[in-house]
Amino acid sequence: MHNLKNKTIIITGASRGIGREIALKCAKDGANIVIAAKSAEAHPKLPGTIFSVAEDVERAGGRALAIQLDVRDDAKVEAMMQQTADTFGGIDAIINNAGAIKLANAASLPMKRFDLMHQINTRAVLSTAKAALPWLKKSDNAHILSLSPPLNMDPKWFTHFGPYTVTKYGMSMLTLSLAEEFKRFDISVNSLWPQTVISTAAIEFEGGGKSTLEKGRKPAIMADAAYQILTTQSGALNGEFLIDEALLAQRGVTDFESYRYLKESDTPLMTDLFI
């Protein structure tokens, strides 16, 4: 296990939810965190901006760089990598956390919405990997981590929201692809996915509404799992589809009740998609 002190970690979609939680977890070690997201101004429904998270990161003990980024813009992605390296001296990890979700079937989903999901979910993973590669090659513990699911080919995951499934599985297939391609550079590429629903704004507005929140866990479980991956020497985990609960259990965590969104609740937890 490595400490993340002075390691430079880029997190896309880090202005709230799981991305923010991972940023704060890594910041406690004294890591350099790049908060890369679209939200530079507060949204009426969704709290958090790149600047508020940057302040939280500094308070937690890390160094922060807030960059407003649309992951669909390759030139901006490349500029972000350069700015990160200029600021902190290198890049050690990329966390592909930015996501777009619409749980609609093929017949009803507008193509424009599919393009958005494909660009943000699948395509951005390739874009960030390509742009970060020169610096990741130089890191002594390089990681690419995508928040994407295990490849579960059960037709039920394709019936009601196939287009979304395709774009998330695209991320996971890139985990396999990049893990093999970048192995010779000693860069670890893995996917991480939650066992249960994670109670965030994304779930509230696109994934089932307020009633789903009480059936989920806090983003902290994903942050703790991501931390376990990032602190593992590159090469020891590669091309894996890791599930937060299973990984943490393997690493010695026994108390999962503390991660519940509603403390002391006996509401059964809802298993996440693709599990």
C-alpha cells in the first residue's frame, strides 16, 4: 500500500457526489487533486461547484486545482493534462467519474441524448487516457480508474435502457483494452462499481427519485474502495471489474452499516444496475 501524499489525481465530474467524495478521501493523504467538471456555477437543484470542492480539498489537507471541463472537448482535455503537469509536476491517476444517464429504451431515447451518453461515458475514457499517457508512463504508481460496471450480458440489462447500458459497457470494454495495451508501461487500468445504489443527486433526479435514496449507501463507500485501488502498487490489480463492497471486504472491512445513507434504517438496500 502506498500513501497518496504528493500524488496527482485527476477526477472528472468531481463537483459533487462520488467524485467529490473520492477527492476528499485522497486529499486527506496530502494528494494533489484536479477537480475537473462542468459546474463552475452553483445549480439550483444540485449543490457543489469545482471551486467549492477545491476549498473542501484544501481544508482536508490536499492541494487543489479547479478546472472547468467538458470531457467531450479533446483540446480542453489535452490542455487540462498540460496545466495539471505544469502545476504539480506530473500525473499519477485519472478517475473517469463523469457520467450521463437516461434510463430509456431505444424506441424513445432521442439520438442527441445517446450521443451525449456515448461521448461522456465511453468516449471520454479514451480521450483522457490518450491525453494523460505521456505523464502516466513516468509515474511510479500509475492508475486509470473508470466508474463502470462488470460486463453482465444478461438480456435484462438491455431490455429497458439498452442505450445507457451500451455506453457504460463501452467504458468497461475500454478498461480491458487499455489494461492490456498499457501493461507494458506499468499503468494499472481498472473499473469500480457499487454493489448497491449510491445515494446521490444523480439517483434522486435520474435514477428512481427520493424514495430510492433511503435504499442506498453514501458515496463514502466508493471513495474508500477507490482509495484502496489507487494505493495498490500498479500492476497488482489490472483489467479488473471491482465491486466496492467485495473489494473492501477483501481488504478487511467488516462494518458496512456505517455506509448506509439512512443510519439505523432496516430498509433493504437496493442492488445497483448490472450486478
